[in-house]
Amino acid sequence: MSRRGIYGGLAARVGLMTLLVAAIAIGVIAVGVLVVAQSTFSRLMTQAGSSAAFAHDMFDHGVAIIFVIAAIIAAGVSLILAVLLARRLARPLDDVASAARLIAEGQYQARVPRSGFEEVASLADSFNQMAVTLEEQERLRSEFIINAAHELRTPLTNLQGYLEALRDGVLPPSQELFHSLHEETQRLVRLSRSLDALADHDVSRAADRIDVDLCQAIRSAAELARPSFDAKGIRMDLRLPAGLRARANPDQLAQVLANLLQNASRYTPDGGLVTVAASSRRDDALVTVANTGEGIPKHDLPHVFERFYRVEKSRDPARGGAGIGLAIVKQLVEAGGGRVGAESDSGATRFWFSVPT
């Protein structure tokens, strides 16, 4: 709807309602003045010695005419005020409508200025918050498509190249070649499983939580990750209290720990240190996985739990994965009633998550 349409329609409706209220008020006053007051006036004038006709004529030329003029002025003023009020209401609503059309066309940066009455200004605030969320979701969607396409394209391109070379006889079959082909297919399988885990949001929320020995779960995950740590000469320091228990789904807890330890192994330099600690708090338990290394830049830190987000932009498999592991960690931790976060400075990075107790 155009600005004229909003102004005209709203002004007309508010004006008619105001005139209706004014007409009812004038009608009530008219009954009081023209009927009750006239009768009282005529009676008093008659008692003072005037004739009834003279009293009636005096009332008509005095009070009645003044009342009619006042009623007309009141109706006109009411109409003018109604139109002004309608325009003040319609202007911010028109801004919201215009911004909504821009967002519908894909211009997610559109915003509504905060103006008008507090209720209308609150509407503008809510609309702007929605627009920010939509803009962020569109950014994530675009990055997801780009990154997913790249993660799929790289192994598929390698597979295609190897298979064409085998078909054309350029490369002879060998154990090394089959090993490379197997690595590429495994990479696709891991990516597929990670995407399945991200899509399994509803199932993860419905998972049962039981009482678990949190420290034992951490020790088990550390033992499974130890070979990758030993291969790089990374030292692992476990700081776990005795008897720390929590409520969690064992499989999801194991996956969270495995993903965090795998992430620490990938980004900790050879000979570095990874510290895994757990502590009890008032309503939950806190688990931290800290590692030495370059650290995460401040502008990357707020995005590390986003899907397909990679701090290492080169996409070198040796330096970074597909950018899904931490997104899975966030989803599983929050599904279990906990929270997750990350901190980093020069030389150290710390990931943490909480588990209800």
C-alpha cells in the first residue's frame, strides 16, 4: 500500500471514529442542554414574571445558537486532531511497510527509524531485530552453500582425476593409489556424517540424560585421542577431581569431548600442551579444553561455533577440518541443557562447556 493509501485509510477511519465519539458526546450534552436546561430555564423565567413564549425565544437565540456553534467547532477540531493523530501513526507504519518490501526483495540491510509513540517505536525495534536476524541467517546460508560446495568439490575432483588416470592408463594401479582413493572417500563419508549430525537437531534434544561419571568420560575420551597427540609429541594434562558426576547423554558427551580433543590436536603445534580440566559449580559442572598455539584472532572468535566456519582459511586438511565439529559441539551441549564458549589470546586457546548436575 502506498503512503497516500495508508494515510488516507487510517486518517479516514480514525476521523470517523472520532466524529462518532464526538457525536455521541454532543448528543448527550444536547439532551441535557436543549431539553432539561431549557425546561429549567423556562420555569425560572416564568417565575420571574416573563411569558413562556418570551423565555423560549430567549433560550433559542441565546443558549441554543451558542450550543450549536460550539458543537460544530468541537466536531471540526476533533476531525483535525484525528487526522493529525492518524498521520503521526501512519508515518512509522509506512516506514515499516516500506522496509518489509525491501526485505522481501532480498535487501536485508533495510532498517526502520525509531519514531512515533512508544508502542509504534517498539514495533520498529522488533522489526529491526528481525531484520538483523534474517540478514545473519542469509549470511550463514550463503557461506554454508559456498563452503559445502568446496568441501564436496575437493575430494570429488581428486577422485575424478585418479579414476580418469586409471581408465586412460596414465597411472598404473598401486597400493598407494588405492590408499589415496580410500582417503578421499573417507573424507566424503566423514563430511556426510557430520552433516547428518547437524541435521539431527530434534533427535538430539529428545535424547535421554542419565547420571554419569564425568571424569571417567573425560579419561576415556582422552585415551581414544592419545594416539593423535602422541604422533605430534603433544603433552596432555588432565586435571580432574574425584567423584564429579553430571547428567548427560553418554554418547553425546563422548562426541563433544572427541570433537574438542580432535580440534585441540589439529591446532596445537608439535610438542605443545593440551590441558583438560573439570570442576564443580553450583548448578552444573564445567569442562575446559585448553591448548597452546597461535590462538584465534578476535574477529574470528565469535564465529567459531558457526557451521562451516574456519579460522584457517587455506582449507588445508592438515590445518583444519570441514568446520563442522565445533558446530556439532554447540548443538549437542545446548541440547543437553548446557552452554558452550571459547576464549583465546596469544599463545593459548580455551574451549569450555557446562553440563547440568
